[in-house]
Amino acid sequence: MRLLANENVPGLAVRALRDRGHDVLWARESMQGEPDHAILARARGDLRLLITLDKDFGELAFNRGGDASCGVVLFRIPTPDPQATAHAVVTVLDSRTDWMGHFAVVEPGRVRLSPLPQRDNRA
């Protein structure tokens, strides 16, 4: 799977995903300090699923007109332990294949998928 991990995704999770064979671009390595809209645009342009711990991407995708057609997975897991976070990220992402075109919220014990708004980018 092609992924763009936001800066706040722990390095252990990025390494674990890469070890599982996923193609992961990590914003902390190549887009440090970039605003959310630029990270979302990069994910869309590179056809990468965006993974994040930042709920602002929901606001961007649903209320501020950001094109998130690449798909966004928001992890809302209350654990300060990077190892547990890495395990949760890998387990959840490997559990399904229908992430694109959806905004997913991952919480302990459940995953909620909502279709993303369709944007007409023909200007």
C-alpha cells in the first residue's frame, strides 16, 4: 500500500509499515513543517493514503474544501506508547483494502468509514 504518514505518526509505526512492505513517505523526513493542506495535496498527487493522529484533516476534508480523495485514516488511540501505536496502525491498515475515497476514524475497538465529499477540480 502507498501511504503518506503525517509528522505525528511515530517512527516505530513508519518502520513497522515499511517492514511489512508498504511504500511509506513520512512527512517528518521529507515535508517537515509543511501545512496540512500541502500534506493532503501531496498524498492526493502521489496517490497515497494519508495516515495521521491529527483531527484537523477532517475539518480540512469536510468543511474547508480540501480534496482528500486519496483517503485519510485518523487514529484516535489514547496511548502514549509508540510501540502500541505502531502495532495498532499496522493491524488496522492491514485489516481492509477500501480506505481510498473515505475518511476513517480508528478508535479502540472500532473503525468508522465515511465517504469523502466529491470535489470538482475542473476549473
